[in-house]
Amino acid sequence: MRRIGIAATVAGLVAALPAAGADGADWRLRGEVRARIEFLGNQYRAGLGGSDQALAFRTLLAVERETGFVAFGIELQDSRHELDDDGSFLSTSQVAAADVLQAYARLPLGHGAPGGSITLGRQTIDIGSRRQLERVEFANVILNYSGIHGQWRGERDAWHLVYVAPVAKLPNDFESLRHNRIEADREQWNRRVGALHWIRHDAWPQRIRGFRLEAYAYTLDEEDSRRFPTPNRHYVTPGVRMFLAPAAGRWDAEAEVAWRFGNRRATSRPDDLRPLRVRARTVHAHVGYSMDHRWRTRIGIDWDYATGDRDPSDDRFDQYERLFGARRTDLGNTGIHGPLTPANIDAPGVRIETHPGPDTDVRMAFKRARLAQASDAWVVARVRDVTGRSGRSIGLSTDLRVRHWLVRDAVRLEIGASYLDLGRFPRSAPNSTGEGDPRYGYAQVTWTF
């Protein structure tokens, strides 16, 4: 089915070539070339140690042709890593050499507002706050899905209807990733993601301009297959979000809460048949103030919380898992670093953002991170003390990012750094690395066209 869908899209593009510009058709070409160097001192992930480094490259090339009644599009992705060694941390979020990111047909439903579209095929998806589904920016590999995504936008309301299968990045073994080996990605038809997402723009425009209200429900259904074993998760995740965008001389705020209900198994092993009841939730909240001056400085406080598993021996699974959504905006730099994720975490923080010039922006964020449940894992690090005696404090995370347009809207330089002042838990947990405070730095240049 994957090959048929891709072949049909490519055939549509090729068939349209002779008529380009002759019948009102609109061609669009866009792309990105990005190079990033990263350094990590004092590895914090269980089973690894020492320092690490990576030279990451991401190249994207997309073409779309709109004929008036249907648009055909295809996007290629090539994401590679260099300078990795035997002690490096590698995953499919970092390496996906030479594959098809998108191959779709988009049918318009009217023009302007009201109006919308239906997208069929392989595609990337961005909705709302992006905490449930996102097209990642910082990660070296962009997630994609195959299926249907319907959108409708009225004067104040927008609707998203999604039913897709995640695309598995292949190969996924360490040696293949380390050597940037090429293998075609495959749809995971045994895993299905559904969503109904409503957005109300300017909910009370006569009172607060820019206020947004959202409500949604996302589902995940899995069954084992020969190639892709799963924990057989069957989730429903409803949520609500209230958001007031920042503006000069004004307070802004956001609150988003999502709950998760369903069942799963503890592992993906074929002999693990015991179902666990799932009850979990996550919260993001922030409030900030943007100063009305040339640098447009904003100062805010925020809080991120996601439940952890209270008792690993009972018949419940209380940990809120991050599945396909964003984490960098809320929880700091990722790449080969990224110690924080919305799972078993309780993290209040402070953020400062400013724009020293028209082409430059700076962000600094601080997070005091703790485990929500002491007996559950520090998820990214895979470090756990099931007795809970190592405490809850992960540490104080400091993140800095500076971006500058070398050529406005075309070439951007970005540098960043992170420091995690470790707390009691990573210094005491039985399977922690025993390394010092993790330090991370990166520099990247991105050309978009």
C-alpha cells in the first residue's frame, strides 16, 4: 500500500509536468539544508558514560503542484549523523537516511474562510500546541504518518479530523544507524492514531483579543505484528487548552490539561499478556508579561507536570507517556541531550525571551525538575529506584538559545547550551551513570528556500 500510494503521487506529479504553467496550475518548491555540531559532557543515560559528540545533517526537498481541484505533493528527507562512536546514544529520531517524508494528495474544501482540505497519503501533522502531534523542528528526523487528515476553518472555529498510522523509521539497530545505512521506512498498520481537535479563535474578541480555546480527543490502538511488537496500548486522551498569545505591554497565559484512559501491557514481549489499567494526566501552565519596548522582552513562569507510575507491581500503569508530541519548547534543548520529557515529571520554571535586534532573538529557561513519583523512572535516562529511597530531585536545568538571521528569511545561525545541576536522585539511584553534571552545547546553520 505504501508503494502504491507513493507511486500514485509521483505519477500525478510527472503527468502534470507537461502542463505546468499552461492551465493555471501552481507549482511550489521548498527545501532546507541544515548542519549542526553537538557536544555532550557527562552522559546521564543508564548504560552509557563519558562524553559524546555528533555532527548532524538534515536535508529536505518538497515539491507541490496545485491544479485547482487537487494538489499533489512529495517531500524527501535525508537525516544523517557523523562522529558517533561505540558509546554514543543513537536512535531513529537522529538518523533516517534517504527516504520519503511526504507523498500525498490534498483535496480543497472551498477557499478562504470557511474552507478546508482533506489530505490523503503519507504526511506530517501539526495541530494546536503540538503537544499531541507535531512536525518537529529541532530533532534531526521528522515524524510522519500515513492516512487521512481533514481540516476545516471557519471565521472563528477550526476542526481537525485525523486517522493515520505512524511510519516506522528503518533501519533501527545501532550499527546501521551509526553507518547511516539506507532502508525504506514502513507504515505501522498495526498502530493507529485518531484525533478530533476543535480550536476556537478569539473566543471573546470583544474582551481579550487573541484568546484561544481548544478541546480534543486523541486515540492510540496497537496490536502486535511480526515486524513491530507493541505493548498493545489502547488509549483515549481527551484534553483542553486555553491560550492568550503574547503581545507588547500585555500579560499572556496558557493552561493545557490532558488525561489518558485505557489499557496496555507492561512490555512488548510476546509472552507478556497481563493487561494494566491506564489512568494518567499531564499539565502545562504558564503566565508571562511582554514589555513594551524595542527589545520586546518577555518574562514568564511555567509549570510542567506528568504523572508517574505509583507502584510497578500493581495492575495499573499511571505514567503519562509522550507519544508523538513536542517537548523542546517546554522542556529545553534536545538533540543528543534532552534529559526532560513529559513523563513522570514535576517541573516549575522561569523563562526570559528577548529580541536585541530585528534579526536576533534570545531565550533562557530554568527548570527545577523532580520525579512525580519517586519509585518510577527518570524516563529519558532509563534510571530507576523502585524502592523510592533515592528521592525525587532530578536537578536544576538551565537552557540557552540564540538565533540570528545571517540572511533574513533564508540563512539562520543558532547556538545553544544546557547545564543540568544534578539533584539527589541521579546521584543516588542504583543504575545511574555516576558521571558529573551533564553539559551540552551546539551550533547549527540552516538554509531554507
